Amino acid sequence: MNRKNLLLFSLCFFLLSTYVKAETGNTILKKQTKQSEVERLIADPNDYVELFDGKTLNGWEVLPGGKWKVDNGAIVGFQDKSEARHGMLLSKKAYSDFIVKLKYKSIKGNSGFYFRAQKVKSNVSVKGFQTEIDSAGNDVGGIYETGGRAWVARVAQDKVKTFYKNHDWNEMVVWAIGKNTTVFLNGVKTVELKNDKGLTKGHFGLQLHGGQDMHVEFKDIEIRDLSDNLDYCALKESGFTPLFNGKDLAGWQTTGNWLVEKNNVVTLKPRPGEHGWKRYGDYIATNRQYDNFVLKLEFKFNKAGNSGVFMRVGNLKDHVTSGFELQILDTHGKKKPSSHDCGGIISLIKGPTKNMVKPAGQWNEYIIYLKDNRLKVTLNGEQINDLDISKTKIKNRPAKGHISFQDEGKRIWYRNVRIRELRPTPLLN
């Protein structure tokens, strides 16, 4: 081999070895960063709302059979084999699409975690799906349809032995959307149903099997509601991001006289010559655009005060027709509020169902849920609006845009403005 060929060979070898190292490194990185399906489902704990508060049985209904109590942060169920009927602790609310996660410890007997269950008059008290729970580990993680087809999906017993923790805490995750359901136990996918014909809405239930000595415990029961029935007022505060920093107007834009006061209060202080009941162009708007979110804020006005919360503003030169407004107005005490009164959605001829605004000088709280075409508004603890934007005359306005507060030449104060962006519904492979 001559010198020229030797140099060419050496260069090719160097480039090839470099490529192999890079690809090997990328493969290792991909393996290290790739999340499992269950990890993706429960990636953000702030997405979840407690179904059990760890202290009481609030939100649950005790049906005949068995006994339930709360002990050391867990729901404890027990009964003896002389009890013929199944004991049942049923959630008061019904759910359709969701991810629910919980921990359970089965010490004696056979139990189950019911979902999409409905009440019936029988010794079992319900019909619907249950994921199997058993102290001996038999069929755990499988799905049984009570009052229907019996077993619809079972787990091989040799597989159960690889993940089940006998007489210890096990973590269950149930993902259900439409006619599809997947169950995970301790991170392992146990069973799945696709395009199933079973119930698609119902209650959660904790079961005590009749005719057996029973002792089972449940804790850390939480749900991510994937339907439009999300309890948006109960979302964890830790999942919200402040939109004002309490120091300046960073993240916002305005040409108006919006000022930052103590305690993270932002106020509009009209300048000389700016007086009320005239719409000025000096709104304050976020630099960023938002589509689906829960927005929390507090506001206060003087007598005859006026402002508005605008959402999905597509054109900052035209807030009124490129977005939509949730009205802020001093209309306390008005018996039949309209769309132009506090809590109304301007341009929709949709007034609040109830007048909840406080008198001038007092702080009010809005909690606004906006996801796709669904808009819900709670004012001072009472839901006052729930509508489908696609069925209104603003249905063709932008699906994403700025959030802004209106300048009406009236003194207005805002504080504790924070947002929780709603993530897309997680799908499984």
C-alpha cells in the first residue's frame, strides 16, 4: 500500500469509528431518556386531582355490606365471611374518560377497583368493570365485567409473579378513553381493551368480596379527568404559573398607564384626560399566546368600575373582534344580569346564570376554564357560565391568542394572575 492509499485508509477508518461512537452514544441516550407508557401517562403530578383526601370519606358513598374507615392516610375495608353480600364504597361522581392512579394493599380475601360502574339492586350493588385485586395475587390486573361478560381480559399467572407485591403496596394505573382501556400494575401493562362494548361512563368503586374474610387498603387515589367535566377549580395550585412577577410588567405589553403596586397588584391608573366609559386602545396583553388553559385571577374596581378579561386575541390592534371578552363591571345587586354585566360573555348574548360579583372596593375571583370549544367561568366560587363556543357566532375566531385586560379609562386592580396550560390528552401506542 503506497503512502497516498495509506492516508486515505486511515481517514476513512477515523470517520467510520467516529460515526459508530456517535451512533452508539445516541442509542444509549435514547434508551436512557425514553419513557415507558405508564411514565408518560403520569408524568406531571399537577395534572391530577385527589379522589380521596387521606382523612375522610368525603366524595364517597358507603353501600350496604362490609365496613370502611380511614386509618393512617388510607381507606381500610374489612368484613368477615359471614357477610354474604359484597361491600362497596362508591364515588359520588361518575366519570367517562380519565387516567386514575392509586395504591392498594390486599391482606385478606378478594377485592377489586371498579370503574365506569353503575348502581344496581343486587348483592354486588353495581355492574360494570373492575380491575382484579386479590391477596394471593390471583388474576391481579385483569378486568372483570360484573353483571355482564365476566372475565374480559386476564393476566397469565406466571407473568403476575414478576410484578405483584404480595401483602404490600401495589400501584395501579387505569387509562380509559372512549371504548379503550389499559391497566398497569407496578409499571407493567397487564391488560388492554380496544373498541370494547362495555360501559363508557360510571362511578369508581372499592370492593369487599362477600363470603370471605376481608382486609384491603387503598391510598393516594387521584384522577386526571380527560373529559370536559374536569373539576378545574380543584386543580393543584402548584401546577399554576404566575403571569406577573410582582416587580414589573415583564412578559406583558402595553402603551397604557398600567402600574405594579405592592403585593403583586397590577392596576390601571388613568392619565389626565382619560375618563370612564370610553374604550381606549391601551390594553395590557401577554407577549405569549395561549390556547387551552385554566386562568385564575382576582380583580377589584371602584364604583361604576369597568374592564374585561380578553382571551385568544389574534390581533392586538383589535382585541374586540379578534378575541372574546369576559366582562368586569360594577353590577352588584342586579337581579337579571345580561352578557354586558359582570360575568357575561360579550358578543354572545350570554349572561351569567347568577350575579356573583361583590360590591365595589372588594376583591373578586375568576377561575376560567378554556379547552378547545368549551368555556366555563366560576366567579367567587359559583360557576356562572358553561358554553360551547362552536355553537356561537364567535366560533370562527382564533383558537389561540393573547390574554389581555381592557382599558376603559376606569381604575381597575388585578392580582394573583396565574395560568395552568392544559396538556393534550395522552394517547397510548
